[in-house]
Amino acid sequence: MIKDMLRRQRIETPSWAYGNSGTRFKVFAQQGVPRDPYEKLADAAQVQVHTGVAPTVALHIPWDKVDDYGDLARHAAEVGVSIGAINSNVFQDDDYMLGSVTHPDARVRAKALGHLLECVDIMDQTGSDTLKLWFSDGTNYPGQDDIRARQDRLAEALSAVYERLGEGQRFLLEYKLFEPAFYATDVPDWGTAYAHCVKLGPKAQVVVDTGHHAPGTNIEFIVAFLLREGKLGGFDFNSRFYADDDLMVGAADPFQLFRIMYEVIRGGGYTEETAFMLDQCHNIEPKIAGQIRSVMNVQEATAKALLVDRDALAGAQREGDVLGANAVFMDAYNTDVRPLLAELREEMGLAPDPMAAYAKSGYFQKIAADRVGGAQAGWGA
Ligand code: PSV
Ligand code: MN
């Protein structure tokens, strides 16, 4: 039963995780990094080959811009993956210094909206059903712009994108507390994202990027609440110690990941309707292996969450047995699920240890030798 649930799990990897990345201080180039979206998909396919639960890849436009998206989708199928969410980018053009869809100038707003609509065109061409919207929009100084008018402009743009969505398509609205805006971000929290999505209708849902909260925020509460309202569209998984660190999910706080996955299961969100995506950058660790490790971290948290004895927990909760209820929860968390997952992988025809299998495959040595010359993909290219 638990194994069946784990076998059905789907975790989407992001194309940008395979490119070079870094901080504003330095982007370190690594060996074998893809030069184009085709090579990114080939790398993502390795994660699928060794884990069996990562069959889709999120694209970021314009980082993954190609002439022929139909051809890219065909290439994806050839290497054994398919295209997942299309991530829009209205944060890297000079025009967006004061915002994109909330910019005070109507010309800039129209340009940003044009990009979002282009992303829906790309969904049509790739067969993707999910558009991910993240806005860096906001202000740095009190009085800089009209906070309320910016909400009106945001609502207008979201409504136009919503109207453009086709049958079976949806958008996920992502929030982020701060950065790059340092005073007031236009979509800073789940409440703002939720309110806009509720107004628009069922094709608009909230995506929870686990790195986008103030320290100490109870993310599992947000997950429980959004699921209860039918508004949790998915996750951008990563982990953070300080700000939006984009580190490997489950690295900073595996217990938090377990608590989140418990609420997902408890709230009926463990279905194909919820997008479980990674949104990470591997600045100093090897990228494909970093993605494999991340997928395994999500699997481990999920297995532990599935192990929670729900009947015993409900019983203890009914009795007001505080310590008993907590013990049921902790028992599951403290279970070593690695043998169970190793067994499952063998049943799926995979190696029990994906990290070791990938290392043994020689794929990294091959791309390091083959991918010489050309411009390596990076965060922003
Ligand atoms: C913004 O910080 C974000 O989380 C959005 O999802 C972007 O699309 C992504 O990072 C880019 O890495
Ligand atoms: Mn994100």
C-alpha cells in the first residue's frame, strides 16, 4: 500500500538546475554543463533513469527559448521525459526595473503581459498544462509607488492570462516575501496569492515555494489551509537556512519536509493535481547528482509521512493525549525508510541506490568529455 503510493509519486525537476548558477558574488562554471535546452533535458532524463519518479521537466522562458517547441517536446520524449510547467520570467529585462505587470507605465505592463501570453502559447506547443507565475514586482522605498494601485494592475494582468488559458490548462501563482524588492513585494505571501486566485476561479491556484517565507513560518499550516480550500496547485521544493537559498530540498530541515508531506497526504493533496516540483540551484555540488539526491529526499519524507499511523493519531488527538499524539507522529519520522525505498526501487527494476548507480554509469565523465566548447547554460541563459 505505502509502496504503491510511493511508486506513483511524481517529482518534476527544473531545467535551470542543470545549468550553472551561483550568487551575486560568483557563478562557478562546472564541467559538462548543458549548452542548450536539449542537453538540459538529456541530463534531466538521467534523474528519471535512476529514480523512476521524475518523468517531467519544468522549462523557464526565455532561458529555454527554442525555435521549435514541438521539436523540443519530441526530443524530451526520445530521451524519456516530458515537458512540465512553463515558468515565466518577467524579472530579467531592463524595462522591469520598477516592476513588470504592476509597473506604473502601461507600456511596460503590456510588454510583461505579452510575455505571459507567449508562455501560454508555449504550453500549447509543448503540451504543458501548467503555467507558473512569479513576479519580482515590488518597491524598495516607502512612497515609491501606490501599493493599492499595484494590486489593481496585478489583478488586471492575472485576469488577462486567466482568460487566455485553454481547456485543461491552469496557472500557479507563486509568492515570495522579499527579494529583489526590499520594502513591499506585490505578491509577498500566500494570502495575497490566494485572494487573487479565488477571484479568478478554478484554473488559478497557489504554488508554495518552500524557500519564500519568513524564518519560522509554519509552512505545513499554509499547505493544510490551501488544500482545504482547493487552492494548493503545487510546490517549488528547495531548502533554506537564511533567505531564499535554493538549496537541496530536505537538506536544511528534513523534519519540516516530513510535516509538509504529512499535511499533503492528510489533506488529499497526494494526487496528480498537485505539482511537486523542485526549484533549486546547485551552485557548488554536481547538478545531476544534486537533483537525484533531492528527489530521494522528497521520497524519504513522503515515505515517513505515509507511515504515520493515522488511526492511532486520530485516537490520541480525540483523547487529548498530547504526548501520545506527538509520539505517533515522531515514530513515523524516526523510522528509517531507506530499506523500504531500496526494496521499492528493485521492484521497479531500478538500482536500490540511485546515487551509486548514477556515479557508476559514467554519464558525468561522458558529458564532461563531450561538452567542450559552446556557451554553458546559466541562470539567465
Ligand atoms: C523566484 O525566486 C523563483 O522561486 C521563481 O520560481 C523563479 O521562476 C525561480 O525562482 C527561478 O529560479
Ligand atoms: Mn520558485
